[in-house]
Amino acid sequence: MDRHESEHIEYAPFEVEEHLSGVLALCEAAGWESFRQSSDLARRSLTAPGVCTMVALRGRDVIGFAQMQGDGVLQAHLSLIAVAEGFRREGVGRRLVEEAALRCGARRVDLISSRESEAFYESFAHRSRAGFRIYPSSEEGEAG
């Protein structure tokens, strides 16, 4: 039996008032700097036009989130995904990707990944491509 099987996990669209602090806590745990600099920056990024941000909730606790941008018809880009350590490898990340893609209208999703997360993305039907994260302004080159 899965250790969280008896605990209901709900997947829902991101709501600033209800979920921002939980999302920020996940970003901090992951060591991502961008959102830690400003909760207003995080709020604007997670709710921008064309962005689909989904959260995974156990009760009122945010245990995961995914941020995706899409054109609403065909393609999307997965920008961020994080799952609380105690809920990894239990299908939460997969479900977040699927829910975000559905809400974005995406039939395909592009992303960049760390080496550590490659096995997760390889578990989806996929094609591997080379990619880059560029920083058009040199001052934007911080991690996260």
C-alpha cells in the first residue's frame, strides 16, 4: 500500500491567497532564488496571461506545483515543477504535468531539465532535444 494512499490529494488551479506561501516554501526548499527575491514577482509570474499554474494539495497544504505557459491550442512550456520531498515518486509530479497541460490546451510540452530529473521526464512519451536557457540581459543570469 502506498504510504499516502489514505490521504486524498487534490489538484487545483493556483489561487494567490490560498497557495502562494506554500508554493514559495517549495521554491525555497528547492533552492530556487528567483521567487525568493519577491513574493510579488512570484505572484505575477504564476498568474500571468497564458500561464497555467496547478497545485497539488493534501488538505490545505501545497505539496506540489507546476507552472506552464501555453498557446491554448497545441504547445506549452513547462517552466517550473516542484513536489515536496515526502511525496516524490508517487505520481504527484506526473499528475501536475498532465493537469497543467490539459488546462493549457497543450498536446505537447517543451522543457529543460536537470540531470537528476531526466528519468522523470523520460517516463512520458517524448522526444529528446538539445536546449538552452538564455539570459538576454547579463544581470538576469542567476540560478533558478
